Amino acid sequence: YDKDTESNKVDYYKQLQEQLILAEKGDTIFLPSGIIELDRPLSLESVSDIAVIGKGIDQTILTFKNQIEGAEGIKISNSQNVTLKDFTIQDSKGDLIKAENTIGINFINLKAEWTGNPKKENGAYALYPVNCDKVYIDNCVAIGASDAGIYVGQSNIITVKNCEAYHNVA
């Protein structure tokens, strides 16, 4: 254990969550390239016209493998026109990305996966818009969910195209 290394560690959770809390209509939050270790879920609530954009699949990786609190990786609720684009999200305890009660949710060029062999302990859903309207999922990959990789039930006006889902139960 190296105290100096630990104390110099960047708290990406605090940084990103603060940006999400302070986001105003029309803002874009850019994620850096590299592996970003997060130990708690990120949440967006009651926002509109917000984009969260990485540098690309396998270029920007949000990993929750050491998650100590919460279930989801990212949770979006009661929002409008949110776009998540160009990143990989991995290994949350529960659903990787859950959007609830949101109008206009876009998942574009994302990989949502549990690494390693498929396990029943993995979260149920990789991409999980529920009770949403105007759902758009394009060029996404969902891997290793203990239920459905891409779940779009209980939502309206849904487009899913150019996606792959494998090693999921459903």
C-alpha cells in the first residue's frame, strides 16, 4: 500500500458527478480517453438537452468493477433529450445504464459490458431505458447481462439499429 499514490489519485467520480449536477440545458460533458475508475453510480436527474461524449468505444472506458455503493453505473431520470455517445461502460453491480421517465434518450456508439465470463451475478440489463419515450439506440454492443443486454420494454417510440448483443441471458 502506497499512501502517496493513493492520496494523489484523481477522484473521477466527484469530478464527473459535479459536472452532471451543474449541467445546464445544451451542455456537453466530454469524457477523456483512458480507463476511468468509478466506485459509485453517476446520476443525471431532471436535465434537458445534455450530451455525455467520450473519445470512442474502448477509448473511453468507465469501469465500476470496484463499486462500493449503489447498483447502476449511470442512472438518468426525469429528463429530456439526453445523449450518451462514444464510450464503454463496464462491470456495475446492477444495470450499466438505466434511463427512467425520460423523453428523448439516445445511446450512440456505446459498449456496455460485464468483463470476464458471463455470470448470474452480473447486472440484469446493459442498456435499460424504462418508461421512456423517443428511445434511440444505434451502433451499441451489450455483453454479459444476466437478463437482457438491450431492454426496451415499457417505453414508446423506440429505434434500435446496428446493435450487437451477446453472452446475455435474453
